[in-house]
Amino acid sequence: MSSGSRVVCVTDPLGPGGGAATLTACRLAVRALEERMGSGAVEVGVLGTAAAFERARECGLSPAWRIPVPCGSLRLAERPLTRLMQKNTPAAVVAWGERAAQLISRGAEELPLVVVMDAPFKSKLVRQAELAEVLCMGEALADQACSLGWLPIRIRSVLPPMPAWQPSPSRDRNSIRRIWNAAESDFVIGVLPTASGFGNSLFAFHAFGRFAIAGHGAHLVLDPATRYANEVRPFARRLGLDERVHFDDAIGCPWNLAPAVDLWMSLPDPKRDETALHPSGAAALGSPILATVGSLAAAAIEPSVDGIVSEAGINAFAFELIQAARNPARCSDMVTASRVKYAPQSVRDGFALAIQESVLRVCPEAFAMSEPAPRLPAATKFAAAST
């Protein structure tokens, strides 16, 4: 296969964005493009550390290369990327997230670019952004993209498919809870991780603390890399809750802890909202999601149907936690509704078609030698987009 008929997907597993959920969507996109172009026609690259490379492998990808980003400086990564692209020039590049889009626009400015947006960022960060096709994970994110300078005519929104995550057979509910000394009757709250560590751990702890001090058996599981995680420890000791607050690296791949968690908390940051993929991720994890009004996660939730949307404030969050713990049947119904929304094959087909058409718009030559892909009926496409 000639170099010109290749498409390169550049991922940033530990950079700003949707993290593991984005990587799982990338795996689906690779499969969709290879269905159109042939096996081996799509190459996956990773930005960041060896840990980022390993995270991509854990999410089902097979990266061909990795480019370090020393001290977070994209300028230092430009030259290795330029050499790589010049050595084997692809037909088009699909950049997953903010840093990938910035780096490609600097180090391979002449290549046709598709930007898959899993968290909002400004168009001025990407050179020649007006020429890029932008695929947004959800309508709320597409609206934000318009306000951040991206051309509306270049923006397309798509419903993110539910990740196909499978917990390890060795990590069942009881074995995980034994590690935390959590009883079967205890209510375990997990905080959905964000790839770049944004999210307020102190907010999550104080909401959990009000819930626990009210007399409910509860445990909180946090990512130790989340902002203010270290400040939580002295507060927990002072309130006698240190044995109920757990910092677990495994939450970066949340399916490893999913069997033991009763509810997932989504925490946006005032400066960076990376929660767009949290609702579809929570559906895959099998527990309801609690999100804050005004966040991208909340915009994708129908309140009390496929998730819980809380008013801003610690007391409001604590109230919703108490109500969820008191009504497990309601939580189960919300999980079922969220899977009806994100799990159907029509959603996966709609996402695959959106990726194919985005690449086709920026580079028609990429599919020139391949057979036409089967297209969804218009009614099916509109139904999937409006679900």
C-alpha cells in the first residue's frame, strides 16, 4: 500500500480530553476507516510518555509510534513529528484532542486534518483551522466549538457510542470492596477521571463528607492525580473519614473498578470541561452518573431518566447522593435508559459513518482506490443523531 493511501490517527491519552473513552472511540474509528480503506491502512500514533503509550494499548489500540512531549512543550515535539510525516506521508490525519490538533497543525501543516473534539478548545490554537473538519462528541460541544471560533460549516456533531469496556474477571465486586474494607451495604462513589487531572477533588470530598456524616455507609474513590487530591487527605483524617476515602490509580481505567462502584460523579473544572464523554462512559460502567448543571455531561443527560443532574453547590450534590443511595431501583432504571441511548448498533454505525465522511471531506483521494462504504438510510442517521 502506498504511503499516500494511509490515514494517521494521532492520540493524546494523558492530555486534555476524554481519556480512556476517547481512546475507545479512536479504536472504533480505526475499524471504520479500515473497513473502507483495507486492513493496515490506518496508523495510530501516541503523544506523551510511555504511560500514555501503555494506556492506549489498554484501550485496545496498537500504536505504531510515540512522540514525547517534553515538559508539555509542543514546540519540542514538532521536529520529531515533521520528520516522521515526511518519511512516510499520509493522505490525511485525524487528531484526537487539543494537543494532537495543535501539534499536527504545526509540524505537518500541509496535511488534510480532521479534528475530533472531546473537550472544547479555541480554533486560534490550530493553524489553518478554517480548513479542518471538526467532529464534535455531542451537540453541546458543537455549540461551544462555534463560540470558540471554529467555522460552523466545518462542524459536525455525533452521538458518542458506548465504550465496549470489559472488567477483568479477577476483579469482581467483592474482591475490590475487600481492598477498601467496604461492606456490601455500603454506597461506593467513584469520581470519573479526567485525562489531564482537572476536576476538584475537594468538592467531591466535601459532598461525600456531608453524605457520610449524615449516617450513611459510604466510600469515595478518587484518582490520586486529580487536582487537590493531596489536600483531601488531612481533611479526611480530621473528620475520621480517612478509612472511607481511597486513592486508586486503577480508576484511570475505570472499568477495572466498575463492579464495585454504585454511582459515578462527574466533576467539571471552571477552566476546562472534560466531561463530554462521561455519560456514555458511565453507561458502559453500569452505574448512574451524577453531573453538575451547566457542564457538558449535564447537557447530554435527561435528568432523572438516564442520569442525575445536580444544582451547583456541595449541599445540592450531597442531597442527590442521599437520594440515589435510598433508591437503588431508580439507579438501575437510569443505567438501563443510558444504555438504550448509547449502546445501540445504530449509534456505533452513525459514529463510524461520521468518521468516514469527515476524512472524505478533507481528502477524497484517501478512499479513491477503495470500494464505496455502505451508507445508512437517512431516517436511521437522523434517528441516531437526535437520540
